[in-house]
Amino acid sequence: MNIKILGTGCPSCKRLESNVLLALQAMNKEAEVEKVTDIKAIMSYQVMATPALVLDGKVLFAGRVPSVELLKEMLK
């Protein structure tokens, strides 16, 4: 599983990263988690707002920080 967190490093981006790591830990799952901060790379995913979460190349959401519980559902 490859997870990309798209964002420039704002507090919401950091909170998303933390929530993703907590969800993975709670599920006892391992994944490659990558932070993408380069604007051109973020734009290549055609998201209009950050933070955004990309799972195995597919954008799951953008512009919000879901709860750990919701992330656990999304990452099943």
C-alpha cells in the first residue's frame, strides 16, 4: 500500500499525516507513507485544495482532515 499526503507543510497537512499514521498503527498495517510538498507534483494530481490523500495512485479526498476512524475505513 502506497499513501501520499499532498500538502505544503501547513498544520492541517501535519495533522493528516499524524492521523494516517495513527490509523495504520491501530489497524496493525504497514504502508509506504510519503509526503509530497512540491507544488508541481501536487498539481499533477489535479486537486484543488490541500491537504489531500492519495492511496495507490487514487485521490481519496482533498481539502479536509478526516478523523482516524474514517481513515481506518478508507484504508481497509
